[in-house]
Amino acid sequence: MSVQRKSKQRGISFIGLIFFGSMIALAGVVAAQVAPTLVEYMAVQKAAQKAANEGQTPAEIRMVFDKISAIDDIKSITSKELDISKLGDKVVVGYRYQREIHLVGPAFLTLKYEGRSK
């Protein structure tokens, strides 16, 4: 007398594979659109720090930031939007801006960036 065992199938179905593949592809597309904004944020941080170190007056700071913006292709913020202040004897350059990434239809991803020189 032989005993037959029923083996359960394990794994992912084709529909599940398509679903998870679509989610991974969607996440990749969004990440590919977010990455340039992060690179620009780092360029803004570097420009604000350099402007704070090299400029003494608000006009000089804005001029230095404009020069660096032209070189690094910073388009999300201009020198007119900088918040320039003094903390003791140190010049502090602050900034705040946001970027919107169109996802689909009326859906947008809004990224808010802010920071200041050290």
C-alpha cells in the first residue's frame, strides 16, 4: 500500500509577480525623479556655505551665490530668496524652497528643502 502525499505549491503567482514588478518599477521611476533634486539640494548647501564664508555684506553674499548658481545650474532658488543674518560675528545664510514632481494625473510629489550655512 503506497501513501501519496499532496505537495503544496509554494511561490508567487504570475499576477503577483506582475504586481510586485510594477511596484518596483514605479518606485524606480519616482527615485529617478527625486535624485536630481537631492543633487541640487547639496549644491545649494555648498553654495550657501561658500557665500557665507566669502561675502561680508548681503549684496556680496548674493553675488557669490549667483555666481555659484550659474556654475552648478541651480534653478530652484535665487539669491533674492536667501535669508541672510548674523549670529554673533558669523554670517548665516538660510534657504527654504520646494520642488514638485508630477506623478500621474492630478497627483504631485512635493519635496520641501531647507537649511542654512554652518
